[in-house]
Amino acid sequence: MSLNYPFWVNDFDRVRDHKQNFPLASKIFEYPTAFWYGERNGKEMKDLDKSLKRLFKRTSPQLPVLVCYNLPNRDIGQYSKGGAKTKESYLNFIESFATGIGELSPIVIFEPDALPHLGEMEKQDREYRLELMKEGLEIFTRLSKAHVYIDIGHSNWLSPLEASSLIGSVTNEYVRGFAVNVSNYRTSKESLNWSLKVCEYSKDLHFVIDTSRNGNGPHGNDWCNPPGRSLGTPPTCDTGHEKCDAFLWVKVPGESDGKSNGGPRAGRFWGEMADELVKNTIWIS
């Protein structure tokens, strides 16, 4: 089954402010970008189910792309550190997230970098994370009809076999597939070829690729606000490959990766970087 997704383009006031303050960067917001949900600045999200229902009412009949990003010890204490404080609060968050989606079928990217980071964690912490992700995915897929894609990092992080094994340790029959290159810069060609190799081990899975900032590929191994990058292929389900469901802009172009290379804290919009991405993009008019 191919995916025919009714993309919604963000028109919230925050986006209008970006357009006014950074006219060049405003071209970014002519395209669908994802909504990220999780704890921010130490504050847990309340009534997420109600917030999502309001969002879907606004976007109907189109759908936004959503990101679930709230595991305890998120980003293993790096630039995007945070997440739920306890197992109970995390599973309550997941239940509220899934309940808010219900019978709708948005694309949901599940916990960016959570699986590839396992290699940097102690055994007890790894086991705890795997158990929590597995339980969270069971709740999510039981309570919602979302198209769920488990994040598995990027093509220069894990081997296809390692990626397949990690996905298999948490997935269930209702998960549609995996997400690749979220918030990173690996090219679409490299990401596609790597993902197809993952599918050789995980034959029932599909995948999506974050193309938001990969137009010029990576800048060596610099993943935090590297200079000279450009926008990648705009969001579409027309990927030319049966297993690749969509090219998405999961990371919002112009939002900082963290306090490096002159950037503000992770997730904050950085107009100068957004302008540079647009300037360096050949296809944008």
C-alpha cells in the first residue's frame, strides 16, 4: 500500500512572524514542516489530546506531520536534553498523544535518535529504554490509526543490519516503518540506498527520509548548524520507490541544532541560518 498523504502547510502566528522578520527565509514556510511534541524547558505537556484535536480541526481535511520526542533522558543529555521524568509520565504522554489522534492517520516520527543512542548507554539504561519504547509503541498503535515510523538515525551512524535489529527489538505489526536522517544532512541518495538495505533485513517495513536540509549533503561530520547547507527535496509522497513512503521536512529548516557554530539553543528559530539555507538552494525561486 502506497501512502497518499494530505500534507498541511503551517499557517500559525509564529510562522507569520518568521515570514515578516525574515522575508527570504519565509519561502521555507510555503512547504509542510513537522510539529514536535515533548517536554520543553522542564515543563511537561498537559492536555495533549485536546491540543491535537484542536490542531486537526484547524488542518482538516489535511494532516500535519508529527514528531513524538519525549523519552526520559532524551538526547542523552546533549543539546536537546530533557524528556519525561518517569516511566509513568512518559506512558501517560503517549496515551494522551495517541488518544488525540484516534481514528485519524497522520505521519508520526517516533523518538528521534533514541535507538542509535543506545550504543552510548550503560546496559541497564539500554534495557530500560528498549522496554519503554516497546511499551510506548504498543500503546500508540493500539489507541491510534497513525502511520508510525520509528527513528533510526542516519546512514553514517549504524549499519543496515544493526538498524534492522534495533527496530525489531521495539516494533510491532502495526508500526509502518522507520524514519531516516531526521535533523541530519546525509543526501537523499545515500539515505535511500542505506534504507533499502535495511529493508532487505526488515522486509515488511517502509520508510521516510528527512530531506529538510540535505540539499548540499553533510559538512564532514559536523551535525550542529554546519555552514553552507541548503534545502532538500520538498515534502512529497512521490519518491519513485515503493518502500520509500515520503520525503519530509521533519526538522524545521532554520531551527537551530544547538549552541554551536553561533546558533541559539536547540529548536529555536535562527533567521540567519534559515536565510542561508534558502540562498544556497538552487531549485527555490
